[in-house]
Amino acid sequence: NNLSQSIEKFPKTKRYGLGQKLDQIALELIELIVRASYFNKEQKLPVLEKSVISCDLLKILLRLAKDNKALDNKNYLQLENNLQEIGRMIGGWKRSIAKYN
């Protein structure tokens, strides 16, 4: 199950506020990661730092969606695990670049 499918199941009252924000930040995170892959080492670090912030913000908003009953526990745990893994990957990438600067 992915985030977009989960957002489609949000109650209408949450879908257009919280759901759109989650979708927007997830797309921003993808964009940042793709951009970072094309930049040189000096340019990558600030973009990866923004990626970490976007990932953390997604985690907070997902928790908010779960607490507001817009997202069930099973989907929340699945999405949270995916975000944890993405966060670890971005963090490792960031550390490997920072080590050479």
C-alpha cells in the first residue's frame, strides 16, 4: 500500500487538507532526491538536508493522520516503516558526502 492509495481513503474532511499536504511533501521529497542525484558533491549536501526535513515532516503528518483516524494502524505502520528506511538511506548518503567535504 502506498501513500497515494491511503490518502484516497481519507475521510473527505481530512483528504483535502492533511491529505494534500502529505501528497505535496511526498512529491517534494522525491523531487529533492532526484535533484540531489544529479548535483555535484558541494550541491548535494543542502538538498539532502532539505530531504531529511521533508522526510521528518512526512512522519509527523502521518502520525497526525493516524491520530485523527484518517489512517488505520496497519497502513500507518507500513508507511512509517517505509519512511524510516528512506530516512536511513538519505542519512547514509548525507554522511558519505559530508565525510569528503
